[in-house]
Amino acid sequence: MKMYDEKHIKNVVFVGAHNSGKTTLAETMLYEAGIINRRGSIEAKNTVSDYHEIEHERQASVFATPLHTAWRNYKINIIDTPGLDDYIGEIISSIKVSDTITTVINAKNGVEIGTEIIWNYIDKYHKPTLFVINQIDHKDADFENSFNSIKKLVGNNAIKIHYPLVVDGSQCIIDVLKMKMYKFGAQGGKPEKLKIPENQKEIANQLHNELVEKAAENDEELMELYFDKGTLNEDEMRAGIKAGMLNHDVFPVFCVSALKDMGTGRLMGFIDNVAPSAADLKPEQSVEGNEIKRNKDAEPVLFVFKSIYQPNLGQITFFKVKAGEVSVNDKLINSRTGETETINQLYIMDGKNKEAVDTLTTGDIGATTKLKATKTNDTLATKKEGFTIKPIVYPDSRVVKAVSAENANQEEKLSESLKRLQSQDPTIVMKYSNETKETLLGCQGELHLATITWTLENVYGVKAIFKKPKIQYRETIQRSATANYRHKKQSGGSGQFAQVHLKIEPWYEGIQEPEGFNIRGKEVVDLTWGGKLVFYNCIVGGAIDTRYLPSVVKGILEVMESGPLTDSYVRDIRVLLFDGKMHAVDSNDISFKIAAAHAFKEAFLNANPKLLEPTQEIAVKVPEEMVGNVMTELQSRRAMILGIENQDNYQILKCITPAAELFGFSTVLRSITQGKATFNSKFSAYQTVPTAIQRELVAS
């Protein structure tokens, strides 16, 4: 395979809402460049990028798929991503390693909610971005409306490079950078290059001048040239547009029909000549603060952005070469584990097809297999320390389910399968709850969960059951109470004897020390499940020997691990042990542990106990016209509205909602807003459960 240097490798990721045509555009680019001799289609289930069985079933992308093509002495690496935000992990990781984002817009719909969600991540990473308005030949296409929706998203820095036109029944594209018209036949393909028609010259000249001004704004030398000459030539415009893209200040807009191969070649030419390469980007800083030099002479640094598992190959690890060159048999150190990995193979991947290569250079994207302990977000380098690439930060789970194997004999197989899925998709979060004795699975939505279910069954041969997880309640008290308990057991020989008197009170941060007791010692226990137990030794006159005090604390903690109301953890209580009795022969640790447990439980039930429930702080971004429906839904879920913020045509509802009420919210929200609303959530605090609900929970 031909080798390209870092200036001639362009990494683009195709992002955009569902059904915008990303996969078709990628397929057409491969065909246009001669990489494939026949274009596949979504309907025929034979595109290069959508090759997984589940993608064939759903006729939609589920995974981000790396591809490559070559166009006029440039290598273009393409990553085709899903359009649904349930698969946002695939999209974010692809954005991380791209040099230019290609945002595909459906000309019938303009910017959609999926586009806006993705734009937030593009904006966060400050990546050079261009827009492609696709399906311009569709009868319902509206280029101007689509362009205006882009301007609404990114501001006035969106600038037309193309606009569509129909001349004598033929689809044409006016290019205001080259000032040419491209006229396509009914089946698309290679266009005729023509002069711009007289009736379009005024519009084209106006757009050309706007483009010249926008290009000049981003470079002082170009601005001086513009003032001197009153215009810029094509090469100067390219330089200015690239500078603007690098500054995240210029967003070129193209139009194509990916299905008919109209405008694709011109888009590829722009990617070659204008879109930034890795060598154009600002130097990257490692986690440790070192500069990572983007050239082939530097020490090699690889960043792993994706892992997949294929039955015939095992784990395939995808990476971007951030610096230097990597060759077969190189030994690199994983900065996270410290382990040395040998690069046994190097591949360029096009969907499921792989092409072996000997070397990959700075800026290139490749894959390898049979790494021992490397996973997504890891850095491989020749040095053990100092060059860790900043990891991708994935969003928190929006859906959490308890998962178990349908067949109990497959629990271990289920666990191993989920771990493998998690290694491929970091937005899958799996953990075991010691409290509820459940395996909990977090993901991004119901479609994401359906994909996980399908993969478990069809790839790993495990049928899983998903259900509502148990809520991790907490128990505490609202007033003080005292109790005493005598434990006495005699069965011949040494018996058991212990008596304790104790007082319990609610504990809170900043509470004053207790009065009326002779405090001889204090122990603060930070509970692993949150909150505290504060234990006071107030024994006088040696009524209980100090050697038994640890057993008293153990007895109390035993009850706190399984509370008297609902078997939930108990928190935020202080206990004063103020009296008791012991026996010279029969008293021992187990006796005082039992006596303390019984006394604590009795006092707890007399101290007006209450249940606490976990609450989530959620932010729902919803179109203005749909706020009423969402507010009604939130209030039905016991949400407390904290505030409402305006953001363009959206409102962000901020509220606190009990975790128990959020089950199924993702699905309902998608339904009542036609998928136009999104939300995120994070743990807020434990709050008191309403009395009526507490009664139901205690009774159950």
C-alpha cells in the first residue's frame, strides 16, 4: 500500500442525525475513488461500513466503522458513525480522533435534535467542522431551510461553498469557491463543468465575495492582501478557510446527493486541499503536561479509541498514531498498566476487510490484534510515563437495569460476556450491588439496551433478563430513644451474659456534643454506604469492661447493615452507651454483640424511623412547544422543579427527582417529544420518602 506522510492524511468522521445519509455518502466516496467497483446500499445490506448482522436487520448504523479511500495523492480516513444518540459513545470516540468533522444534514429536515446533540460534543472538542446538505435531488429537499438551520446552530460563520440548482431538468451545483457550475446526468457520476448561468451570476458573485471576506478574516496577511487587491485568489481563499476551520470560526457548507453521486468528488477535493490534517492541528498536551509532537520523527504515541470483538480474529484494537511511526514487531508500553505490548500485526480496516501494512505514520488510523491488556482510552508509547493522551469522557448512563441470566447455569457466561461488551463500549457500565444483590447494567437508552440484548443472545449465546433494579433506600431516625437489653443464656458450664443501656439520636454535620453524659471515649465510623455512626462510651464505674466496647459497636453495625424497616442500610445515627452489666465468668464478646444489636433495634423502632430515597438531579432539554407535556410527566414522577433556562428554541428544565420514579423515563420522554428532547442525570442526595410511600415499602 502507498505510504502517505502526515500532511497528506486526512481523518474525517461522518456524523449527523439518523437517516441523514452518512453511510451512503461513505460508500459513494469509496466508489468515486475506485476503492470499490460497485456501490452497495442500506436496503441491499451490502455497504462496506454497515457489515454487522444487527445493522443489516435494522438497516441502520449501530457501530462506528473506520474506512479509507484515496483521492488525488491524499489518503482520507473516514469513520462512519451511527445517527442515534443511544450510540453516543461510538460518536464521541470517533470525534476524538478525527481532524475534521463532516456533519451530514438531510435536506428534507435540516438540523435535527440528533445533529444538535452531536454538535455539543463537536463544540466541546473545538474541532474543524464542515456541513454537507445531502439528498438535494429529493422532491422535498429544501436547501435554504437546511442552510438557515445550520446558521441557527453555529451562527453566521456557516458559509456556502455550494448551492444546488436545477437547469433544464438537470441537477446542478454552483461552486462559489471555484466559480463553476457542475451539471449532472440523471444517474449522477462525473459532471459537466460549465460557466455559471447569467441569471445566477449576481447570487454567485455575492456568495463568492462573502467567502473571500470570511477567508480574509482569519489571517492578517490575507486581510492585507484583500485590502490591497479587493479580492483573493483560490489558493489564498483555501488558506483562509483552513485557518478559520482550525480556529473553529468557519464552517463551510456543501450540497450533495450521495445516492446519485452528485457533488461527492468536489467534497473529496475540498477535504484534500483545505480540510486540516493532523499536522495542521495545534500541539496536543499529554495528561502529564508534555507536548506531543505531531511528526514522524518523534517517539511513537498511539491512542486507542475503539475495540471490537470478531469471533474469527478475537479483539481488534483501533488506534490513531498521535506521534512518530509504528511498525510491526514494535514494543510499546501501556501507560495505564505499565505492561509492554508487542505490535504483531498492523492493519488498515475497511469495515470487516483488513489490509496488512508494515508501518503507520503520524496522523494515520489503523488496527492491531492480540494485545494482552490494552483497551479503549489507553495510550501506547515507547516511554512508560509522560505521554498519556487525555481520555475520552463518556456520558453517564440514562437507563439502568438489573440483569440476570435466564438460565441460572449461565450466570458466569453472562458476566464474562458483559465484561467483553463493556471493553468494546465504555458507555456500558456494569457493577454488582452488594446491597441489593443484583448485577446492574447502565446504558444510554432502550435502543442501546436492545442492541446489548441482541448481541448477548446472537453473538455470545446468552439469554438475559432485564428488570427494574431495586432502589437502594436508606433508613435513619427523627428523634432520640433509649433502650436496654439483657442477653442471658445458660446451658451448663459457661453461659452467655451481657446487658447494655444505650441512647440513640439523629446525627448531622455540625451537631453539638451530647450533654448530661460523662463521655469517656468517642468513635466515628464512616459508613461505606454513606453517612456516619458516631459511638460514645459513657460508661462509669466499670459497669462494662472497655474490652467489650468493640463488640458493642459490631452489634450496632450488624443491624445498620440490614435496617429494621426494609433491610436497607442505616445511616447518620449517634449512639451513647451509658450503662450495663457484665458477669465475671459468662460475659464475652458474642454476648455484648447480641445485646447491643437487640437494644439498638428496639431503640431505632422507637425513634420515629424514616426511609430515605436516592434522588437524581436531572436536566431535560426540550423544545419550547413541548415543555408543557414534559413538565406534566416530570410532576407525575414527583419531580421538584428547580428552575428553567432558555437556550435558543429550547428550554432546559432542571429538577430533583426520586431515582425510583425515573424508571422508563428515557422511553417516555422520547415518545412524548418525538425524540426531540434529551436529558442527563446525576446523583443528588438522599431525601425523606413520603409517609404513604414509606408505609407501602415497609409493608412489602
